[in-house]
Amino acid sequence: MEKYTDKFLNDYKILSESVLGFEIECYFDITFYKILELLNKELHPVKVHGFRKYHSEFKPDHNNFKLERDLSGGENMAEIITGPMGYFSAKYYLIKILKFIEKHGFTSDKSSIHFNLSFKNNNINNLDILKQILNTKENQIYQDFPSRKNNVYCKSIYQLIPYKSFDYSDVPIGAINNMIQVPKSKYYGINFKNINDLDNGRLEFRYIGGENYHKKLGSIFEHLDRFIVD
């Protein structure tokens, strides 16, 4: 695999305009309150708020993250949820969190990381869904994270359009986009449900995960950068 820094050097401007938030699923071998204490030390000056419940109402921002239970992977799964941040700050904190997991916990086939992507100029609201689908190289993702293929929590987005058997060469791209219905379920490799939210429009990428996914920093950042520039 090529170094992602070399591959995307020319896309610096696009990357720097992105805004990212993460939902990071994992397991820990220590108590909830000890995790919270150590996370606050590790991520200072960001404050990490703890909630021993699933889907708490607290909304993180760039100065305040949260740690809570995530029942999707069993009662012992935890989830670290960041607020939206600029590209460089987001990568800095993601590295620190993944290294924290390596030191104090682990990941399994039931755990994953979700990338929530928007842009400073809010043009995510005008996303060309068809172009996004066709530019997403799912097979490359599955090479690095094979357990996510056919996973019920991140189904292939090619199910949204007649990808291989449909000849749209003579059909205007706008007409095809009008024929694509965004599913009500969020459980696709890309969750499109929030792109029309005028205040918090974003794409959620759900492809990355599996046992020891937190150790694959190079692969994670290569795919993250591709999600942004594509």
C-alpha cells in the first residue's frame, strides 16, 4: 500500500476544508470510571464526559467528547464519540484515541469506527449521491477490513442503484440522481440520511472495523482521505 501522505499531497486544500467527527467502538479491560479518568488525562485539554447509558443526549463538540456504553456489541462495548473538528485536529485526536485503545483495550469483529464528514463551506447539502456511490471503492476497503464485507451494519451502497446491469450512458445524470431513493436505514457503508440537514449536514462512513482495526493506522487514514477527496 502506498503512503497516504504521498497519494493525497495534491489534495491538501480539500482535506483542510473538511470537518470530521468520530464514533469509535471498542472494549476495555478496566472499569468505566478508570477509562474516563485516563482518557481525560490523555486527551487534555479536551474534556471527556462519561455516560453509562446507550445514546445519551449529550452532544460533543471540539472541546468536549463523550464516553458511553454501546449495546450493539454487547454490554461491555464502549464508544468514544468526538465532536466535529478540522482535519488536522481530528487526525491528531484519532491517533491518540486509537493508541489509547491499543494500550488499555481491544477491538473485535463486532466493533468499528464511523467517520462523520462535512465541509466548512457546507456543500455536503449539494452532494451528488450517484457520483459518491460510483467513486467509492468498496473492494479496496474490504481488502483491508474484510469482516465488514456483507456486514449487516454496513451493507454495500451499490444496492442503492442498479450498478452493473443498468445502462445509464444516455440518461442525464440529474435524472438518475432523482431516481435514487436514500434508504431510511442508516446501516449502509455510507449513511446518506443526514446530508439534507441544513444545520448539521454530514455523511457517515461505516466501512472501517473488525478485530484489531485500531492497529491499522495507515489503512484507516488512507481510506479516510479517499472518502474526503472522492
